[in-house]
Amino acid sequence: MTRTLKTPALWVGLLFAILLLDMPALRPLFAVSFPAVTPEIFDRAGFGELFLSHLGLVAASSVAATFVGMALAIFVTRPAGRDFRTTANMLAIIDQVFPPAAVLALAVPALGFGPKPTIVALFLYGLLPILENAIAGIENVPTALREAGRGMGLSPYQLLRDVELPLAAPVILAGVRVSVTIGIGTATIGSTVGALTFGTPIFDGLAGNKLPYVLQGAVLVALFAIVTDLLFGLLARRLRPPGS
Amino acid sequence: MTEPMIEITGVSKAYDGRAVVSDLSLSVPKGAFCVLLGPSGCGKSTTLRMINRLVPFDAGTIRIDGEDVTQVAPQALRRQIGYAIQSTGLFPHWRVEDNIATVPRLLRWPAERVRDRVTELLTLLRLDPDTYRGKYPHQLSGGEQQRVGVARALAADPDLLLMDEPFGAVDPITRDALQAELLRIHRTTGKTIVFVTHDIEEALRLATVIAIMESGRLAQLGTPLDIIERPASNFVRGFVGVQGIELKLLAVRRVADRVRRGEIVAGEPIPADATLADALAAMIARRVDQLPVRGEDGQVGAIALADLLR
């Protein structure tokens, strides 16, 4: 219990939850700091609603990126897929250098406004760290272990499931962690094409010159990212293989 | 001893056109302790790995107990053969018990039988089962890890054990103990062992038969004594002709191998498991040319100076 109290995840999470549920409590603060802006608190959508939508976008794209990234990593580390290793990495790097804003602009004509182009952009942007870490994690499993496993009669699938993936898990998780954390920040631009995120107050505030909205959106998205990162930290500690 | 456990006939293997093993033929009798010996790159490790099909070979046949290995599914084949490698290859995220149980579990032994077998093997390798079964490999010393590696190779009670420089990464004192352990296991279980090393002393100590390899070919096949006394080529002579190797051979051979059973000689007997070097030292010290030998059950015979030279 004391250990739970000591983790910053709890405290930052609490701060995040309070702001999320009761931002209007800060109304007097914003009224004093920015007397020209009314209403003081962004009210085109509830913060809870923004959070759920933001969370949904990141979750959908991250689950897809994790699934595809892992599948590709597993494929290119098999004997049959080894020739595609460089190609897969290159593709992931290419889609990483396209700014998500550009991907959004290209995706809108095909998918329309709303959450869909945002999910596509986040998916492509989040793929590289997952793919790279999964490949590195699997390739870093010592040859001697693979050799011993094969020599004892483990099938390729058993070797993957019982040896390679458990040993690569911390590195794979680190990739997912980076991908998700970056994705939370990047998702805000989805609001430029009509998705609801913490970016919505930010862009509204920028367009209407209402700084409090920008602050409200920015603080929430930052806290969201930090809490998520801290939670991944806890998960990583739990997932660490017992033999290390 | 006449029936071969492994019969390698005309086997070749090339990587990218470079021959690693060329037209190798080698027969290992049942119950033999066969050491594949040679400098690095001579193909000894490749040969070992062709036996359990970790390395596919280009030509020739390999039979185990009369059965062509290519006619058996590779995973089924490997589960019948014990396999131990250098640096142990123990799975770091599995406890000692799980590591040893790898092959029995692949063979779907019932949990009870697996547990009993782990206990039996830890005991055989002189590791206290209660202390060690729950430990992770990183909690063990190098020597203990090697013991677990050997236990794992023995787990499903295979008739054949393949060992690829299993003691290459441990210190000399630990290696000495592990070699003694392996010899004891070989003597008590009668398993056929194929063991790869580049260390001539290790080969002399362990082998009943040594296959010396040179550039993918068999340079000589024979008992340790054959190889020292009648090297087949300059290569073999150069490889085994280490200064004082004959004395080292005395230090690894046991009195029990040379004893004249039933002969009775006066004096303080020496134990049958003493080395020939011990016997020679005792003869020099006592200025005699024969000694009584005591086995575990009283006197078994005598050994003479001439027996050391056989």
C-alpha cells in the first residue's frame, strides 16, 4: 500500500482526474488572469467527452500499430521473412518522415472529416517505434538460447512463444510506450479535421485568440501523456522477466 | 559395443561453396564416449549439429541406431537426443526446474513424473533439489549452470547425448569437477556421448574414442592411447604432441583400467580409482615396481610398472 502511495502515477493521475472532472472550479483563476475571455472555461464540449474521444483515437490507432508492428517484426525475424527486414524498416521510416499533418491532409479526401483520418495518421506515425523495438527485442535474444531451444526440439512456434517473445517483451513494451505517449500528443491535431480531442480547445483558443482554452487543452493533454507514461512504467516493472 | 549408435557415411556440407565437412565417415559404437577433437573451423561442431539436423547436410547419410535421421521429423528427432552447449543456453526467464523439464514437457509427460525426474537429475548432478529447483539461472554460479545444462540434456533419458564444448566457459577447477561428474554419469548410465572440444587434455580424460578432424575431414579415429602412440599424420602429431602429454595421459587414466585382477602383492594398497600418475608416484616413493590395488570391496589385484606403459 505504501508503495502504491509512493508512485507518482497515483498523484499525477489524481490531478489529471480532478482537472478533467471539475475544470470549472478554476473559473475564478482564469477570470482574474484573462478578464477579456468569456466564458472562462471552454464549453463547446465537455472535457470528459474530449477525453473519451481522445482516448478512443489513441487506443484504436495504438492497438492497430502494435498488432501490425509486432506481426511485421515477427515476420522479418523468421527465416522466410529475413529478406524483407530492410524493406519493412525503410517503409516504417518513410511513413515516419511524413508529418502527421500531411497525412491528415491526404487522408481527408479519402476518408472524410472526423476520427478516421486521425486514426490513420496516428497509426502510421506510431508504427515505427513499435516495429523497430520489436525487431531489436527479438533479434537481441542470444543465439545460444535459440540454438539450445532448437536443439532440444522446440518447434519454431514454441521457440517464438516461449523464448523469443517473453525475453523481448520489455523492449517491445518500451516501443509501445513511446508510440502511445507520442500518439497522445499528436492526436491533438486530429481536431483540425473534426475529431474531438484535447486539441479542440487548443485550436479553438488559437483561432479565437482565447488563451485560457489553449492552456486548458494543453495542460490536460500533457497530464494525460504523463500519466500514461507512468502507468507504462509500472507495467514494465511488473512485466520484467523474473530471471533478471 | 559392436553395434554402432551413430553411423555417419560420406557426409559433406558446404557453406556458399566452401566445404566445411568433406566426405566424412565415422561410426560411434553404443555406449562410447566419442570426442570430436580439432582446431576451430575443422568442422567438428558442424558435424555434431548435423547429427540432430540443426545443420542440414548436402550429401551422405547419418543413421542413429540404424535409423536414417532424415526420415525422422527434426523436432521429434531432437527430443530423443540430449543436447548441451557452451554457455549452457539455459533460458534465463525459467527456473531451474522448468529448464530441466523442457524436453519432458515437450513430450507431454505428466506433471508428477516431470517433478520426480527433476528431483532425480538434480540429485544426480549433486545439486540439492529443494534449494535449486526454484532458482533462476542468474542466481547460479557458472559451474552450477553447467550442471543444470547437463541435467537438462539428460532429462528425457535419451540414449544419445550431444555436447558442444559444454565446459568451454568455466574455470579450470570447475571444469575438472564437471568432467569427473560427466565420466561418472557415463559410467553409470552407459549412454552414448558425442562431445566436441578443442582441448586435447579434456579429450584424453573423457574419451573412449577420439575422432580428430582437420579441415572437414577425419584425420584419425582411435582410442586416446592410439592417437598419442601412433599419430596417423603430422597434423595429428602436431595437435596432440604437446610437451609432456604422455605424463598428462597418466594423470587422467585410472588404475582400474590396468589392474591385474586377482594378483596379490604385499604392501599398502592404492585405490582403484587413483590415476596412473598416482600409482607411478607411489612406486617411485616406495622404490617398488608393483602395488596392490584396492577396489570398493577390498583388494582386487595389483598393478605393475610395466602396466603403466601398456
